[in-house]
Amino acid sequence: MIRRITLLLFIGLAWGQVDDSKNGDAVKIQNSAEENDSFRKHNSSIGMLDDKTGFTLIGYTYNLKKTDMDEYFIGGGTIIKGFSATMGWKHYYRKSKLSISSVFSDQGFMPTASLTLEYNLAKWAQIKSGYFGGVHLGGTSDESGDDIGALPFAGLNFRF
């Protein structure tokens, strides 16, 4: 199950690459940070859970690639005694002062998904809330595995 989800994630990342049909070269989708202030690669979040980093109080993600409606990221976060690493894809359904998006990510051995509402306070700060869901894949004979749960989350996100 984990292999299938990871394979689907990598296929999605590969489809996100854009090539020029004439010469096969990769097309530059985003201008540099100096030219386009809305493209910020670093995100830090503080709050109860998070759409990208999952079960964390404090999280950090780095955008590998960003288009108008999609972000591909890696990151990690902590919840006092635990640490989670993550990689995934965020898609915006509506992008404005109040944005709607979903995130599909892989956090070690737990694939996750979330539905998020983001309210932009400034170009660099947002309030995020929504539902975060994970699939627990049990590994011992006592655990049934494939448990799906959804938890609400809320927090602040800072882009830099």
C-alpha cells in the first residue's frame, strides 16, 4: 500500500514538470524571488496540526516547485518529543484572499490528505484551518491497519 502511494506521488511530481515541445528543454515557470515577490520558497507554521507537516506544533516546508495553482514540497515538523518528515503536493482550487486547497503527502509510513481554508493576512502571513486525515497502516499482528481518521487543525503560516 505504501509503495503504491509513494509511486503515485512520484508520478504526480513527474507530470508536474513542463517541457518546451520544440526543443525539449524545461520551461522556467516561476521568476526569481526578487522579480516575483509572491514566490516564496520557505514556509513555517505554528499551531495545532498542519496541512503539510501533519502531526506537528511547529513545522517547516520548502517548496521545490511552485506554479499558480500547485506547490511541490518537502519538510518536517515536531510535536514536542516526535519528529515527522514529509513530502507532497498542494493544489489550490481557489486562490484569493480566502483560498481553498488540498494537500496530499507522505509522512514516513503514513499517507495523508487535508482540505484547507487559508486567509491571507499579508503576503507573508496566513491563518489556516481545515481537516487533516491520515491512513494508519498497522504493522503488527495486533493492529488491523488501514485506519482512516480526520482531525481538525488551525494555525499560522509564515512565508519567507
